[in-house]
Amino acid sequence: MGSALNALKMLDCFSGSRPEIGLSEFARLSGINKATALRHLRALEEFGLIEQNPQSKSYMVGPAALRLAALREIANPGLESARARMRLAMQSIGESLHLSLLERDVINTAAVVETTKHSVRVSLDPSEVMPINATASGLSMLAFGPSRLLERLESTPLEQFTPETVVDPDKLRSLVDKVKTQGWSNSNGSFEEGVFGFAAPIFGIDQIALGTIAIAVPESRATDTLRPRILTTLRALSEDLTACFGGQSPDNFPPEFHE
């Protein structure tokens, strides 16, 4: 079981910035020696989860992974329905949106809709992992997601991405308390300088957040005029997407978002 799990964990090494990975890099990223890494890669290749580029000899995600992703979408059509709502919201608010889902305590980007109304916009990597302490999505998950996420802050070193990133657990807890009260979160240049993020939770059937919906805005457009529109859009999306995924908001979740 351990070998199978280690082999599957190697798939997590792929990202938008690393679509192909060679054997040596796999060994470095996974902390597994080359011989063992090669054995795992051959097993993954046999089942079509990865394939080898004949020119570069590097490995990339295989057709079986794409087939499984398509089957999951057929079984759970909530994501496509969410994209449709996100596209409508983008046309209304004029900014980029991204939906993130919690998977094994990691916040993964699941859907991205970039604005078509501005040449200067926030571009998002669809395979990006959202840092829990540096993004609006992370703050929303800490506030409304499983309690273990917040409990682990004391034992997990927090990475600093910009001068605005909060790495002190006590300060982060204070921010989370504020998010619980207001229902939405924001990050002003704490993950990427010049980018303001606003997020709200998407709840599951247990009334615990299973993901987040976020709107990303260049600092130059994050004005007092736009912020109320963003908050109104986020509150509506939080409710709509919770319904898309068959969830339910807790009774104490704010009916409206305010500053």
C-alpha cells in the first residue's frame, strides 16, 4: 500500500509551471531515490496516468488521468454549473474569478474565469495551490472550513510571499475571527504584490466549507466604488455555488456582506 501511495503522490509534482518532469527532478521533488522513482513512474505509465515525451524523455500527465477527470465531471456536474455562474458574474463585475476546492487539506484551484473586459487583468494558473495564510481563499477556508486547518497553524511554518503576508499565527487567528463575523475575506497584496483578492466560502451538506469563490483585482481598480459591487457579487455566488454542490449555509452566515 505504501508503494502505491508514494507512486500516486508523485502525480502531485505536476503543475502549470511544471507540465513535464524528468526522472532526476522527480527524485528531487519526491525525496525518493532514482531507482525507486523510476519503478513508480513505470507503474504509473503502465496504467496510463503518465506518459513519456519521446523527444525530451520527460514525463507528463497521461490520458487515463484525463479520462478519470471527465468521469468525475459526469458524476458530479456541479463544477460545470459553477463555471456558467462564474462567467455570468465576470460579465457583470468585469474581473477575474477563481473557484478553489479543499483536497487533503490543500486548497486547489478548480476553475478559472478570466475577465475579457480589461487588457490589464489578474491571470490565474488553473493548477495553482492557494497558500492558506496568504490568500483570501485561504482565510475563508480557515474561517469556515474544517477546524483542523486552524488548529495546525501552531505547528506549521508559514511562508512569507510579500511584505504583506501574515506569518504570525496569533495575527492570522485575529484575521480569521474577523472573517467569521463578516462572511468574506480579502488579501491586499499578501500573495502577489499589486493583486487584491476577495473570497467567500462554498459550503457542503455538513455546513462546512468545501471550497471558496474568489474575485481577483489589480490594485489600481480595487476602488471604494468597486468594492461594494464585489461583495454583493460574492455573497450571491457563495449562495448559488453552495446550492450547485448540494450544500447548505449555516444559519449564522451573514445574509449580506458589508465592509
